[in-house]
Amino acid sequence: SSRKLMAHHNGFVSNCYAVIISGGYSTNSNGIRFWGDAAFLYSTLTLTYGYPKTNIYTYISDGTNPAVDAADTMSIDYVNSPTDLDGDGLADTLGEANAANISNVFIHLQGVLESNDQLLVFVTDHGNHTGGGGDWDSELNLWGSDVIRDADLETLTANMPCPILFVMEQCYSGGFIDNLDQPLRMIATSTAYDRTSSSGSTFPYYDQWCYEWIAAMRGFYPVSNQPWANSVPCNGDLNGDGYVSFR
């Protein structure tokens, strides 16, 4: 099987945790593709890898608020991001993707994670250079015009004793690398520190970098508006060794 990357090194998926963040920024700026990215990964973790749902902390735009929070460019209308992320009809989104919730979940995990655990951190949304900072100072946009800076995420995760896998789709995501490049860390970013990312040919349902990366981890591409449903196969195991790597 090529589906081994996210299985924990000790073989117990019960030791695998994830934080999934889809900030959205504002209703006008929140494309439906950000929800698609998050749901595609969430359903891959739960349905392909068997991650316990209680181990996944998901924060998407305005959370469980039933108000519209995203712009659907296909229907030229505004929609509410579904809270069901894997097609079982149950709510999976925990709360609003604001700075307070993001900080609190990492503080919570600081007291939960042990050395034999593993944490996957996935973020999608707009990103920017940090105003007044250096070339490598970047930030992720969150809901309600909040941000989390590269230095903030470093502070929140630096002392965690387990491997952490960072996957980042946003513009200037490479600017997080210098802060998060610590022992037991792996980082995959869609761009260099000075480059923007593009939704690409998978617009409006997904960001193309996420679409390809997650499909390689899952072994299948998703259905356009049903991220949990498999479409055509995707073979990311190019050298046939049974593993799919971040690279």
C-alpha cells in the first residue's frame, strides 16, 4: 500500500492528531475552495487513514454559525460553509477560525501531546507578508481579519515533544519555514517566502496545490463538490517503494 505517510511511526493511528485551519478572512474574501481544501484533507484523514475524529481539531471561517460566510463564484452568490467535512451528515467543524481559538487549541495540545504522538497542522486561506517585518516574516489570515504570524505559530508549537507535520497553502507560506524548522518537524508549503499561491485549474472547488498534495496522500482525486467522494485514482508513489513522502 502507498497509504503509509500519515500512519504514525509506532503503528497506532490513535496517536495521530491534526489541526485543520481554513481562515477565510471575510465573507467576500472566503472562496469556497478553502472549505474544499479543508474537507478534502479531513475526509482523507478520517476515511483513508482512520484518524479518530476526537483527535482532529477543525476551525473553518465562522465555525458553526449558520450565516453565509463564503463567496460561491459559480452561482454568483454567498453560501454557508458546511460543517460536515466527510459526508456522514454530522458536524465536524469545531469553531470559528479566529486567533483566540487557534491559540487555545495549540495551548490545549501542549498539555496533551507526548513524544509518541504525531501532529499534522494544515492551513489554507490568504496569507501576507507581515507589515514592518523582514523578508521572511509571514502571516496567515484568519476569520474576522485576525492573523497568526509565523513567530506566533513557532511559540505555540516549539515545545511540543512529538513530530509535527506542517502543510501550508497560503501566499508567502514559505516565510513560515525559518520559524518552524526545528527538530522533529516537517514542512510542505505551496510557495517560497516571497511568492503568491494560485487557485489554479481546480478553481473554484479547491486550491490546486492542496488538490494535488492531498490526492497523492489519499490515492484518489476528489469529486468537485464532494471532497469526501473519490474520483479517479492518483498514484503518488512514483518510485514504487510503498511510501508517499511530503516531498
